[in-house]
Amino acid sequence: MNAEIIAVGSELLTPYRQDSNSLFLTEKLNQLGVEVAFKTIVGDRRAHIEGAVKLALERADLAICIGGLGPTEDDLTRESAAAALGRGLRRDPALSGELYARFARRRLKMPENNLRQADVIEGAEVLPNANGTAPGLWLECGSAEARQVVVLLPGPPNELMPMFEDHCMERLRALVPPLFIATRVLKVALVPESQLDAQAAPIYSKAKKVETTILAAQGEVQLHLRARADSQAVAEKLVEDLADKLEDELEDAVYSRTGESLEQIAGYYLQMRGATIAVAESCTGGLVAERLTRVSGSSRYFRGGVVAYADDLKSAFLDVPQKILDAHGAVSREVAVALAEGIRKRAGSTLGVGITGIAGPTGGSSEKPVGLVFHALADGRKTEVLERTFPGDRDKVRWQASQQALDMVRRKLM
């Protein structure tokens, strides 16, 4: 069974409100083996909602409409869905009575427009709403061989979530053939999306039973693998086998296949090796330290850090020689090395990280452009240095620089 989710509400077509209900529904549907094939957002116009429902019934087995079940004139989901299905509306006496009683308990006079929430599409089952006034509706249509389901749910999450779990999950479980979904996410840091796909496509394109999606995120690329099968074990084996082949091809570029962040992986390796780390940052402004300390238990391996923007503080706090600053400038390979070695000695840590660069948008030159960052990693014997020029605005440069630093730590300890 494939599904389409239709989120109704003109506010969802503005920059100020986001549809989060569909994420919850997708998770629950996937647990049942239902694949969400389409998501649609439509404004509060009857013709548009009606058209969206009709289209959903042309291409999906299950259509779930979210929102538009309230009492106001712009709540048009019931009427629109009824028109799309070619069915009428009837006013349910029991629901009308419940609405009057609800207002009476609060000693309020009920506005007549609230009675719209008692309108039920012909042939629909009412889904009780324990947390609001708008009931949901469940409709089955089509033939026995090609059964389709339309569900109308209220928009507020505190109403939608319990209604779906209490009144829809079991109904769907009875209709859906046993089907199981397994997923894996392979994360690769600081490799261009096109380069990754050139390596991975010859492998994943042969895996016909596994759907592969490549997503570019900030400072990384993710390979999302998804398989459906008649048992969880078979689905898991399908994605696991493909993940193994991809990891063999991509080698140590893959830093996670079970969802961990790069700071978590760096922390795992630090604990595994019994190592500690300290950081000296300039252009990243403490971002590497912040990411390392996001992880619970990071006090076992993170000694501390220094954010040294001014040159005199680089010398005073981290023993960066003034002659190096004078000869090469604060943004240089030599200063990154001095920062890494200085913080390692000061903190008494196994590893020291030094970062200096130009995050922009100002401060660049033809010799040292915006986005240029030097990363150094010192272990007391050898200091590694990487020079990178990152694209993007200030935030993107800083994030990618922190990503590069954490990936250096991971690779060092692998």
C-alpha cells in the first residue's frame, strides 16, 4: 500500500508555518510497511483541496488529509473531500449533541458555525477526538480488489497524533498486507555529491530491491537506503548487503551507517583509544568544542578549548611565536600548527586541534580568499595540516571547517 499525505492550510504556504504532522504520519505508516509516495500542501481553497484529493486517489491507495476540519469558513476539507468522492454530507445528531454539551459544560453559548464539525461524509466512520471539537473521518472506497482509504484528521498535533494511534493504526494494520521496511543511512563527510555518486551509482543501481536516495547536507553527503520485504529479516539483509558493498567501495570516507553524527563518531574513537583532545580555534569561534561537548559523556575525553581571535592572545594563551605571526600572518599553515601544538601542551591532551581561517564575508584577498581555512592536528610526534577553501556564507564556512577538523580526528584514530 502506498500513501499520499495532503496537508491543508494556506498558512503552510507561507514562510511562518511548517508541516510537521506529515513527519509523524510517515514514521507511523512506515512501521506498518506503508510507503509514503507523495506529500502535498494545499491552501484553503475548495477547488484546490478537491483537486488534490482526486489526484491522490488516482495515484495512491491511502489518502490522509490533515487540517481544515474546524468551524470557520476557511475550513473546507470535509466539503472538498465529499465533492472529490461524489458523496454528500449529513449532520450527525450525536456529534451535534456532543458539541452543545461541550460548550454547556464551559457555560458558553455555542456559535452556530461550530455545527459544521458535526457534518459527516456519507459512508464515513467517525473518529472520536478526545482532545478537541473536530472529529476525524475514515472512508473506504473503490472495489474489493482495489480498495482505497481516505482519512481526514484534525490539524493540531495534540489532536492528530492520539487520534491516528488510537483509531487508525489498527484499522490500517488489518488492511495492509504484512510488509516490513528497513533503512540505513551512510554518512560521508566533505566529499562532493557528484564524486560520491560516481563511485556509488554502479553499485546501488544494480540493487533493484533497494531504493537509494543521495542527499547533500552541510559538509556531508548521505546515502539513504530503504528496502521493503515480507519479513523484517529479509528487508534488513537487503539494506545491510548493499551498505556493505558501498562501504567497501567508499572505504574510510563513510563515517557512519547507523545515524551517528561526526562528533559522536570522533568521541567513540577517542574513548576507544583512551585518548583526550583539546582545541584551539579562531575562525570557528568555538564550534568544534561546542560540537564535541554536545555528546553526553564527552568529559571523559574533552579537556577544553581556547577561542583566540586576537594575535596577542594566540601568543599569550597558546605560545604562538610572534615571529611566525609576523612572517606568515594569522591565517597560515604555520599558525595552525602552532595552535594545535600549543593547546596540546597547555591542556596535557593526547591530541591538539588548531584552526585558523577567513570565514567572511569580508577579510579575504587574492592570496587568502574568503573560505580559506587551515586545520592542524598534533599528537606530540607529528602534526598533520590540511588547507581547504570552503564555499558558502560565513555560517557554512565555519560549519564545514568544524566538520573537517572532526573528520581529521576520526581518521587519525581509526
